[in-house]
Amino acid sequence: MMLWILLLAVPMLLGLYAQIRVSSAYAKNAQIGSSGRITGREAAEAVLASAGITDVEIVEVAGHLTDHFDPSSRRLALSSENYHGESLAALGVSAHEAGHAIQQKVGYAMMNIRQALVPMVRIASPAVFILFAFGFGFLGTFGKVLLPLAVVALVVMTLFQLVTLPVEFDASRRAKAQLVGLGIVTRDEMVGVAETLDAAALTYVAAFVSSLGNLLYLLLALSGSRRHD
């Protein structure tokens, strides 16, 4: 019983801690303006230009920390606060997303693997919750069919989260190097940028731990149901 609790409680607590950490780090560094006084959009443009990337569209999107790069549409989306913001947090997040565009250009292997998994994740993500709920709700013959399917879906999700880790860490590494190399921020200001990006990275670690915990939990449940046959 204790193992089952740990598999669910630890990932949940880690996820909560990660969210608090990233919210705190972002809020703190969003209040610190950069000495260069350039916006997140301008920082992203500079990073892309330095890598010879001219065909990526930078757009503004609504929401808080909704920033992302879409490799399929070659579209770099920045939340309003980062698109227009001149803070260390805005520059860090914007450069990070530009880092993903650089990954695509250079053919970064882990990003290619991650993109190859996206179609499967789009099916597995909603399916895993449905299968998980109904599998435990009908632990008879019906459940015996649904639980293995839920395991397969969770394997896909866990693999995706695992591959995401090096992709995100590498994008942050590229962002930090570009921001200093291009003179967008000073080395002293990099402390705030790094704090923001490192906190954000923790959320991806938490997502992987959560997927892995759920997978192990479901495998134990499946094993237990078979022993009772």
C-alpha cells in the first residue's frame, strides 16, 4: 500500500513544487528589466537571425506562459507579457523558444524523435485518462482489456516526457549562450535568466516523474488483477 501511495503522491508533490518554483522565479525576474531594454520579440528575432533563420514567424498569443514553438508551422508564439516585455524573464523565455527553432534547423536528433511521437501522444493523452478510469471502474472482463491498453498509452506518454527532457534542457542551454554571446544581457543579468529557465525545466522533470509513477502504478494494478484470476 505504501508503494502505491508513493507512486501517486511523490509525483503529485513534485509537480506542485515545480509549479510554485516556476511561478515564483518568473514573477521575480519579470520585475527586473534588462539593461539592453529590448523586448522578448526582439530578443527572439536576434537569436533567430544569428542562426540564419529567416522563415520563422513570431506571433503574440494570449495567456500566461503560453509560449511555444511549432516546428510544423514554423511559428514561434510568445505570450503578450513576453512578446512586449523587457524583463530578464521575458528575454529568457523568448530566447528559449528561439532555441527550439535552432534545434530544428540543425536537425537535433532528440527533437526529431519528439516530433515523431507527437501524433501518438495526441491519441494517447486523452485515451489514457479514459482507459485509466474505466479500467478501474470495470475490473471484470472489460477491465482486463482496458488496463493493458492504458499501459500502452502511458508508455507512449512516459517516453514522450523522457525525450522532452533533453530537448528542453538543450533549448535553455542554447538560449543562455545566445543571450550572452549577442550581448542581449550581461553576465550578471544571466543569473535571473538562468533562475527562470532552470525553474521551468523542473516542470518537465515533474511531468516525466508523474507519467512514470502512473505507469508503474498501473502495472502494479494490472499485475494484481491477474494474480486474483
